[in-house]
Amino acid sequence: MINLQTEKLVPLGDVPRYLDARGGKRVHLSTIYRWATKGSRGRVLETQLLGGARYTSVAALERFFQGAGSPSGDNGADALRRALYGETA
């Protein structure tokens, strides 16, 4: 659940800018909306409707990618953290 007081909110339309490009292309906006409505691998991206616009949070993105990891163990959380915070490890 998104904590509106402590988490940084991101409009769904801005989420592709926060994620690393794969194969030279950003994640398409329709993919973000699919994650928020239908989910991926049993996980649904948490969102909140505020003033007619739908938002998610940086923490919700991290939770989503930690739960939707690939079988190889690379869950995307490190790549997301690098993209959001500029961390290298």
C-alpha cells in the first residue's frame, strides 16, 4: 500500500523515464498501465488515484520489481535503484 505521506509519488505517465531502457527503448506507457491493472507474474503495481490522475511511488516500483523477479535471481531491483537514485551497487 502506498503511504502518501512518506513515499515520493510519480504520475504513471512519468514512470518510463524512471526505468532503464532495454534494447535502446523505454518501457512503453501501455506496459506500465498493464502492470497497474493486470499485473505481471502475480504482482500488480500499486497505484493511487489523486485528483483524477493515477500515481505510483518509487517504493511501490521497488516492491513490484522485487516480487516480479525472473527465475535467474535478477529481479530488476538493482537496475531500478540505479535508475532512480544513481547508485552503482
